[in-house]
Amino acid sequence: VSLPVRMPYSLYGILTGSETVQLVAHAFFGCIAVGMGGMLVRHASEQSPTMAAGVALVAGGLAQFGWIATGSAALGDVATVGVLFGIGLYIFDVRFKN
């Protein structure tokens, strides 16, 4: 398996030097983002920071899959920003809920 671009390494990928491990690590990251985002969307009220966090995580996870498939640096950036924005909104919501 050959990756479209040289991707950052996971710790296990560094130890093994395997590009397949890198691909699996990035795909797993996308699955976690989409899964967590989906759970947040499902349990959020219609207009809340939790809903926005869920949407951002899902968008970031989907962009991650797009980045893996195409190697587009723009999709890599969208994935990073989406996931960070989703995490930030979730922390904001949990911290200031009361």
C-alpha cells in the first residue's frame, strides 16, 4: 500500500516503518472523529454547542478520509481544524453548561 503523500507518523508507524500502519492509524482517527461526532449530534438539542461540536467532528472525520484518498493538503487542514474546533466546542459546552 502506498500513501498519496508523506503523512505524519504514529508511534507504532515510526517503530515499524510501515506505510500500511500509517494508513490504518489515519483511517482509525477518521472513524473516531465521525463516531464521536455522530453520538454528539444524536444526543444534542437542536441549537447548541454540542450540536456544533458534533457536526465539526463529523466534518473533520470525513475530511480525514478525503485526505487519505486524495492526499490533498487542503483536506488535511480541514480535517485538523474541524476536529480541533469540535473538541473546543465540546469543552466549552461542558465547562459552561450551567
